[in-house]
Amino acid sequence: MVEIITSTPTSTPASTFKWAKDGGSTETIQPTYILSEEKRPQLSEVAPGSIPLIDLSEPEEIIREKVVKASEEYGIFYLVNHGVDPELCNETLKAIVEFFQLPLEQGRGLLHSTDHKKDVKIYNYHEPDGDKRVPGWSEALTHLWHPSDDSFLDALPANIPPQYRELIRTYAKEVGVLFAKLFGWLSEGLGLEKEALEKNMGEKLKFYKMQANFYPPCPNPELTLGLPVHNDMAALTIIRQTEEVTGLNIIKDGKWMAVEPIPNAFVCNIGDTVEILSNGKYKSVRHRALTNKENIRVSLASFVAPNKETIVGPMKEIVDEQHPPRYETFLYADFHEKYVRPWLHPGK
Ligand SMILES: O=C(O)CCC(=O)C(=O)O
Ligand SMILES: [Fe+2]
């Protein structure tokens, strides 16, 4: 039986993050975090299973074939033997934990924002639940990144651990290389040149965002979600997660399935933009993050998306009379504002 705090939470804006500040020592869940019964994660119903594994040491034709198949059937896959230094990744995740354990007074509280469009912020995602919006048991630090231009580092929060700044500079370059390879294989899978998908996301600069998700231990993971059920709106996401702690779930064939972390692997997933550009060949995966009682979990999601001025729709090169467009064409800024969930995933 869960003990529920019934007293009114204190009124300072950052008060809901008390649990994070306390390193998860809180024994109780504030009622604001508790989902209604039908929205709870039903942990016993999460099916075992596995997502495809892409080994980048295999010959390129095999890799391409596997990436294409995984993107059609699952919309998510592991990447192993990718050449990115595991130490770099582990140290980066460590720096994220350090940042989220800084006392709120040292500035983390001030970064908290309810404006989803701010480039640098700490955001608390919510699950729509009846007439309420229930906050996830997590905090997310968002900032921009770029595979070759380091200037995004200037906009990082002043109180971010100094080592994060250095680590993320290298991490961004390495992850940038993986994105370019994946976009190339996905384009070829559509029968097009390697550059096709990236070109269709806008000739100008694309939008590069990183999200560091921090999930403190939760006294009752049955009652909360770490991150609400969603699809990534971006084109493609590359995630690095705490190696020992399970949290990511996907919907596969109508059932929730756990994506177990495996050593030194990235998890890559298709977002709504690639689903639309590919006219539905590649599937954006519906996912969520669970909490757990014992351990802090961190995930660092890197996204590549079109710019707001980009017109996004099924790529002209792949639609014709036999293959009519299955999605509308729109300005990405409008998609961002209006269409994302209800339109693309009605009723889900
Ligand atoms: O924590 C995770 O594994 C999922 C993160 C995620 O879905 C996101 O940041 O969009
Ligand atoms: Fe996501």
C-alpha cells in the first residue's frame, strides 16, 4: 500500500522537484504524480522481447538491409560496434547525474520552464489524464547540439558540470557521424541517393536537440510514468541509456515491450518526420519510460529534426499514381504546433 502525501505541496515553482534534490530518498509519492488507474503502466503486462540489433562491423549491404527491415517492422533498433568510445558515453551520463543532483539553489531550479519551445530548459513532461495533466517522474534538460559547429556549447547552462561541456563536444561529433550513416542507409532503402532524406529536411540548417532525461528512483513505479507515452516528432533519435537499469518500453504488435539496455549500445528510433517523408515505409515507434524503485536512470536522447520553415510531406521522389501520398504536406512549424499526436496517431 502506497502512502500518499495529502498535504498541499509548497508553492515555490521548483517544489515538485524535491524528490530529485533528495536523491530519491522520498518514501512517498505526491498525489499530483499519481496516474488514474487506466493510465498506469500495468507492469505485469509488459511483454519480454527484443528489438533488432544492428552490428556496424558487418558489411555495409547487410547493415543497410537490417536497418531498413528494423525501421519497417519495429521503428527502433540497437546499434553495436559503432566505434564510439564507451568511456565517453559513460562519463557523459555520469555528468548528467551530477547535474541533476545539484541543489536546486545552485541554479537548476531557475532553468525549469513550462515553455516547451525554449531551446535550453529543464522541462517536466506530462501525461494527459482525463481533465488533468499528470507530471512524469523525471526531469529533462534540453539543449541544442550540432555535429560540427561547437557554438552550441555557449548556450549550455552555466552550472552544468564543466566536464559535460567537454564530453558533449566530442559526443556530438561522434553521434553526428552515426546520424549521417543512418540517414544514408534509410535513403538508400527508399531507392534514393544517400543524401535524399537529409535534403528533404531542408537545405538550410536542421534542428538538432538533445534531451537528458533524469529518472530518480520512485517509491511506486506502478503509479507513475517516467516519460509519458509518445512518438518522437523529430526525424531520428539516438539514445544512450544507463546500462544496468531498464526503463524504455515500446508498443510492438499492440503490446508494451521492454527495451533492455545492452552494454555499449545505442538505441535508435524512427520519429514521425521520417515516417511521413518515407510515406509510411518506416514506422515511428510509440514509446514511454518507466520508473523503478532502486536506481537512478538516465537517458540522453539526441534528435535531428527539420527546421520550422521546412515543408514536410511524403517525398516527391517516392510518390506517384501507384503510391499516392498517405500523409498531408505541411510546414514543420504547424506540425509542431497542431498536428503531432491526434492527427498522426488517432486514438492511440
Ligand atoms: O528514457 C528513455 O529511454 C526514452 C527517452 C525518450 O523517449 C525521449 O527523450 O524522447
Ligand atoms: Fe522519445
